[in-house]
Amino acid sequence: MAHSLAILGGAQVSDRQWPRWPQPGPRALKSLEDVLHSGRWTISCAYQGRPSYEEQFADAFAEYCGTEFCVPTSTGSASLSIALEACGVGAFDEVVVPGLSWVASASAVLGINAIPVLVDVDPATYCVDPDAVAAAITERTRAITVVHAYSSIADLTALTEIARRHGLPLIEDCAHAHGARYRGQAVGSIGAAGAFSMQGTKLLTAGEGGAVVTNDPEVADRADHLRSDGRRRSRAPLNVGDMELLETGHMMGSNACLSEFHAAVLLDQLDLIDGQNMRRRESAAYLDQRLARFGCVGQVTTEGTTERTYYRYATRLPKEILEIVPVATVIDALTAELGFPVLSAYRPLNDNPLHRPDTRRRFAANPEYLAQVNPKRFDLPVTKDIHESVVTFGHEVLLAPIEAMEEIALAFEKVTAHIGEIAP
Ligand SMILES: Cc1ncc(COP(=O)(O)O)c(C=O)c1O
């Protein structure tokens, strides 16, 4: 093993070309060309005599998730806001949100004039702690959101029980977990609604996109209206030139429709995801076992997980290393050894520069509301500790051959063995 760390000018452990993401599948190009010439680039244009790609994707994704309904959307953020509103959440309602997540988990709540109540997570799974959720519920709580973070499924047994006891909808944010299963059921199908993101880094992607899945016909109908300016898909037979979206006026909405191009790409990607998830699982199992030799503790998933998926591989560094250097130093050293970006876990949402409601005039209209949405009022020690001790990297890395996982293990070994060289 080389003596000098790559970050100090030594040789890298790996100069391999790591897999890129996203990766187009075999159907994508032909389908995109078909959309180009179809005379219909979105569902809000006239019917052209055959089911839209959007409708095909909705049917295929509902089947994939084992739900009655799927309403595709333009982004994951839109799917979260729509799922919340479709479940009856509105202005000044409190919504429980995990403190460890991407900013959208909170901004989607703010986007419907509700109040994100940030709660701490479990130190092993990094998913919301059911006891913290139960403690955060007040008479103003109108929904609980849960994020299946990185590669773990949250404790859905405990959370569905809390939601049932309080008569609250549980909204599953599945942006990281396409294809994950809990006690045999797909995530997203267990709560009142599931919200997915198909943004460019996600396991199922079209660059941008999203979906709401549910078994509740009323939630689906409201989601349909909310994402297409108050219209919903016609259930009657159509002639070429008819508009497929009916102006019912039942519920006002905004435009968050998924375009035909995006739907075509998502159908292509849906064929590939199960095989990719399986390969990621094998690589992650190898890494868990190899990195444990250097005292790293991989993220754990909740008991009851029957199919685990990996959006980011995450592992906690040993205390002895973190006593010498901060996590950011290890991250820089690993990135230099491996040539792909290693990152920390999310910055807690009570201390995240992207979560700043006070920078938007729309939230300042009411000073009482502004005080309630101030993220600084929450305390999230477990989330903070995860941010300061966990390193993560993207799922595409796990698609590399198993020899490449050995290179990752060697990089961890080298960096931990030579940590004194980069101590402050
Ligand atoms: C947990 C989580 N929720 C929601 C979103 C929002 O999705 P989008 O970027 O598609 O709006 C993301 C995106 O990264 C996410 O990671």
C-alpha cells in the first residue's frame, strides 16, 4: 500500500472509470423519437388515438408499487405537496417532518402554507424516530411524513400505528427508495399516499419527474386535480382531437404534469431498476462486511425490510478516527483516493442553509407564521451526530464490479491507517 495519501500528492487507490448515472436503456431512444412525432408532447394537449406515455407510466408504476392509483407529476417536490394537500393538509396545519432529509421534505410543507415540525431520527437507520414523532404530535398536527432515507426503510409498523391512533395520514416520501419492500409490500403503498421523485440522481429517473401513489380513490382524484390546474383525466371513450383532461372545477390545482418525453424515459428505466437494485445490494453487502474491519458501521434498515434499495451507501466512521479529524477531512481524503465524490450525510434541517423560510417574502406575510416555521426552534442532536460522523456516496458506484468494491475498502483502509498525516 502507498504511504502517502492521494490528497497529499500520493498515488490514488483507484483510477477506475466509475459507472455514470443516469444510464439510458434500450427502449429510450425509440420511445423519445415516437413522442417527437406523436403530435402530443404532454397530456394537456389533444388525444391522438392511443394511450399517452404518461398514462402508460401511471399504470406501470401503480402496478410496480402494488397500488390502485398513480398520479405522475413534474417533480418529487410537487408530488409531496400534492400528496399532503390531497390528504387534507392546508394552511397553518402542522406536519411532522424528519430532520434528516433533503430540503424538499420541509419546503413542500411550506409550499402549501403548512408548518414543518422537525423531529429527530433513529441513530442506526437515520429514518424518523417513532418516539420523537409521537412526542411531536399536537392538536394542530394534520399529517406525518416519513422519509425512507438512503438505504433504509423507516419503522412503518410503529409509524402506521401512531398515525392510526391519532387519525392522521402517513405520507411516505420514497424519493430514495424506488423498489424497496417492507413485509413484502412496496414502500409508498403502506401509508395514505407515497410520494416519489424521479430527479436525475434517483434510482428511477427521467432527469425530472415524480409520482403520487395511493389506494384511496379520493386522494387520487384530488391529486389528479392538483397537478393539472383543476382538471382530471377523462374516463369516457375519446376521439382524436378531444381533450383528455376534463375541466371539472372540483378542486383548484396548478400545473405539475409529467411531459410525454419524461414518461417515455421512465418506462424505459422501469424495465431496468430491479436488476440494478439487486446489483447494488450485492455490492453494499460486500462493503458492509469489509468496512466493518476498520470499525465502520453501515447504515441499518428497519427489521421487516424484505427488499432493501440503495440510493446512497452510508457508513459511520469509527470514533477513534473522528477524535483525530472531522468527517469533512476523511471525505476529502476518500474522494482523492477514489475519484468519485464522497459526501457527508444531510445537514440537519434546523441548521441547513437551503432551509431558510425567512428569505422568502411569502412566508413573512404573517409574523406568527414566520416564527412557527423558524427551523432554529428545533433540536436534532441525533441528526447532527449523523451529519458529523457518516460518509456517503451515490448508488451508481455500487453498479461497478465487485473488484471495485475492494478498491473502496482499500481506500478506507489507507485513509484510516494514515489519518495522522492529515490531522490538524
Ligand atoms: C427525500 C427527498 N424528498 C423529496 C425530494 C424532492 O424531489 P425533487 O428534486 O424531484 O423535487 C428529494 C430530492 O432529492 C429527496 O431526496
